[in-house]
Amino acid sequence: GKVLKTYTEFFDPRILGLTGSPELVRRAAESFRIQYEKVREPGAAADNYTMSHTAGMVLLDGRGRFLARFPYAMPASEVGERIRAALAAETR
């Protein structure tokens, strides 16, 4: 919804945030090897929480299958090299 769009646009307007039922989110997270959990401060209201989650980028092949994860702090040059290698392997 609107809150997710506002949040993702803070980082970059090209980011598309997706959501769904708790079951669909769980299945997507498992597929992309992403961990997440709600974190509440002691005594905080039930609707006052943050989300702890895996940070970084995920590379998928042309069929949507997981190929690799790039950690948040990985240099852009290394990310580019790995993407080029994956594209070269896929076109063989």
C-alpha cells in the first residue's frame, strides 16, 4: 500500500515494494532466502514495531530462479562483475 510505497521511495523511486498475505510473504521470503521478523520495544503498542530483515540484492535468472545474493556493502564493481558472469553463463 501507500506506506510501503512511501518507504521504498525514500531509498529510490525505482524500487517496487511488494506485499501480500502473511503466507505469500513467507513463501516469497523463503524462495529468495530472506529472513525477516517484527521487532517491538518492550512495552510498545502492538502496532508500534520495526522490521528486521536481510539487506542486499537478489539476482534471479530469466525464469525467476535464485542465482545469488549481493550483500548490502558489496562494491558496485563486484556486483557488476558477478552479473556479467551470470549473463554470460545464461547465454551459453
